[in-house]
Amino acid sequence: MNTTRRTVLKGATASGVLAGLIAAGALRPTQVMAAEWNKAAFEAKDMAGALKGLGAGSPADSKDLILKAPDIAENGAVVPVDVVSNIPKTTSIAILVEKNPLPLCASFEFANGALAEASARLKMGQTSLVKAVAKADGKFYTAQKEVKVTVGGCGG
Amino acid sequence: MKQNIIGALCALAVMGGAFAQAPKKPAAKPAAAPAAEAKDAATLEFEKFRAEMEDSNPAELFEAKGQELWKSKRGPKNVSLAETCDLGQGVGKIDGAYVKMPRYFADADAVMDAERRIVWCMVEKQGFKFDDIAKQPFANETFTPDITNLVTYVAGHSRNMKIAVPLNDPKVREAYETGKEIAAYRAGPYDFSCNTCHGVEGKRIRMQNLPNLSTPKGAMSGVQGWPGYRMTGGVMLTHQWRMGDCFRQQRFPQPKYASDAIAYLLTYMIGNANGQVYKGPGIKR
Amino acid sequence: MADPMKIRAQLKGDVTEIRVLMGHPMETGQRKDAAGATVPAHFIQSMTVDVGGKRVVDGQIATAVSRNPVFGFKVKGAKVGDKVVVSWVDNKGDKRTDEAAVA
């Protein structure tokens, strides 16, 4: 089973091969590896580094990428953020907090009927810009909002 | 009973008096309300924020743990609370029990709040030692005691029910009146009483409004949301914890865990909230 | 064994709204405990959501996600009774899988 998986993932272009194997019962969906953790992006200490790690470079502002977050967070430990991408063919959304020690918080890939939409609760160390980055049809887009924080989320 | 409490507080006052020889302005003086406009905008934002947090409240995780604890045979006597503990509604009956406490329990000959009663059951029925529980009775960032999970579970079973402390019971009424006196009792190095912060309308500390616990509406603000998941530190905390933390903020010595004094204060506060709907475990700053 | 998740999946019109509450300390590795020692990083690194046997969300997570994380997603094409399976793996290799049915 493991050899099959390794071989398949090394050579396979596609979801076609994997889908076939899943359908055949040879690979259960939960066995397919989740995407490898993007160390370069998650361990970047500034926004530019995180964007570079995501391969996003300088994403274009888009009004079709909607970022919802409170104007003032009562507590920086749990800031609710909701991102909706109305950009056609969006395949992934990443959420970043500019002034956090490590800006990239999470990134999600969507498939099989999932809407390009995700919400999460984030830790914010201080008042900062919250940024969403969406990948659609190979191109990157962004939207941002400033969230004021009254109590630091990192133990303040 | 009452004599002992006032006596204890007098002792505190004497200690406090020693510190207060050179009177200083209290550091944490509650601020007056700021410009009305700014306060309302922030308050509205925070209410929205709280509503979002309450939908998928991490308190649910602790409620689930509490359910397991309530139903499992535990302790030296190897029995479950479900089969032995009477919270006032019959053995093992938890629906509506939280909102009907504090109440007088004849088997303990005491007025008890929910936490105190569950601890009593753990000790008397399951054989746990009170001192072991009292050693670390409240949660911190890495540890949540069993009692906290149990209180959360029991409180969850009073969700959307009206507070109904039995003030017609003379023992409960006595506890209420004692609690009212304690709330007015000034002591400690800053000469604070509970009422200094919570006995008047319109006070706040930083961005937190301070409810006036002597009124029905204010009292309900004080009761609502406990036990609560505290966003600061991601910790599950109970009403009993909050009372102790007030003592700390007043620069009073810490109260004994699950004590008479706290039971009386809770009877006063929760009694004042009678008739209003309790929403279950909540979320706190 | 890690705490069970609370999963809610509600079909509203043709969209299923999924809400997951996970029990996890999500330690950043920057916090000091009462004794002054640094608490090592311990956080969910990846999570997946499957609906009706199909992978719908593949998430990579870092320490800036709150303790006891809550995530929300929306999916089209599911029907009442479909199985929603959520899994996570943390940086220590601990994992958890729970499921719920679309209601």
C-alpha cells in the first residue's frame, strides 16, 4: 500500500490517477497526504517573506476578495476573520497578520464543491493589518483591513 | 454563622488598617464613563464580537469533558456523580439545577452554590479529599481541574432557563442578607467593598463595563456567562473563580475555596438576578 | 488522546455550512509558564475536510491560529446525511479525526 502511494505521488500528474485509485478502493481519501507544510512561508518573519513563500510576489488588490474582521477586537487572542473570494477559479486562500512575529497564519485549498471561503480565529499581538491572499487561475490577489486590538493576544 | 463571617472580615479590616496608616490614592480607581458616543460604538463592536465567539464557544469542549466525568465511576468509593449526587432536583438530576442554586441542602446543613455543592458530592459520595481539590481548584493555561469541567457540564443543562434562587427559604434569605452585608463591607488597604465597583451605575475599568450588582439587570450581567471560557489565556473559569479574583483586585486576602462567604455573596448576586434567562456557559474577556 | 472536535454541518439551500471547533493548546513556543520556562510550540499543522468521501478543504495551519481553533467552510453539492470527516495533525504527530452528518 505504501509503495503504491509513493510511486503514484512521485509520478502522477493527476488527480486523474489518484481519483482512479480512490474509486478502486486502493487509496482511501484520508490516506492521501495533505499538502506539505510550507515552512518557508510559515516561518517568514515579515509580510514580504511570507508572500514570497506563498509564491504570491506582489498580489493585486481585488474588490472581489472580501475580508471580514472586527474594527476593534475585544481580545487579540481570538480575532474572528472571514474571507470570501468571489474571484472566479479561486483555488486557495491564505490569511496573514502583518505585525505578528510570523505573519502567515493559515492557508486553505479548496476542491470538489467547496466554496472559496474560509473563517478562522487568529491571535494578534497588536493592532495590525490583516491580509487575505487568494490564488485564482494561477494569479494572486489581495485584500486587507486594519484591526485594532485592545489586549495583546500573545499573553498580554 | 453570620457572626463568624463578620468577625473574619473585621480581622481583615484590622490587617487592612495597618496598611492604611499612610493613606494613598487607590491605584485601580474605576473610571467614569467616557464620551458617550465612543463608548457606544465600542460597546456595539464588542457585542458583535461576543456573539460571534458564542457561536462555537470553546466552553463546549469542557462541557463534553464534564459529561464524561459526571457519568464515570470515580474516586475511592468508585461511584459516579450521576448515581449519587443530588443538586437539589433529585439524585443525578441536572436539568435546571444550576439556575436553582445557591440553595440550602439539609444533608450538608449549608447554603451552597453549584461549585460548592458538586465539590461536596465529590468528597462525601466519591471519597475525594477536599484538600486535594482545593490545592488547585481553578484552571490555568495548561490545566483544567475536574471540578471546572463538571460545573460547566451542569451549567450547560440550565441553558435558556430562568434564574430561580429559592429566596422564600428562610435559610437562603439569611444567606442573601449576609451576602448583601459582605458586599457593602469596606476593608483592605484601599478600603474597597464590592459595592465600590459594583454598587453604582455607570462605572467601568478600561473597556469593561462594571455591572451594578444590586439591581436585577446589573446582577444578571454579573451572572451571565459564568462559567465562561476566558479569551485571555484560553481558560475555562467558574463564577467561584471570579469571586476570588475580585477579592484579589480589592487587595483582600484570597477567600477559602468553596467557603460560606462566597456562597453568601453568590446568593446575593444570583438572587438579585431571579427571573431572568441564563444562557449557559459563556465567553469572557 | 486529543479532545473530540465539535463539528456542525448544516444544509442551507444548496450550500452546506461547516463549523468545526477543535480542542488544542496551539502553543506558539513563545509563552513562558509560571516557573519561567518557555512552553514549547505545540500546534495543529494541517487539517482536512472531506464531505461525502471527497476532499473539499486542505488546510495548513500555524501558531497564530487561536487556542481551541474554530474554522468555517462552505460546500456545494452535499445532501442531508452525507458524512463530513475532519482530521488534523499537529507538529508533534498527534492527530484526531471526527465526523458528523450533514443536517
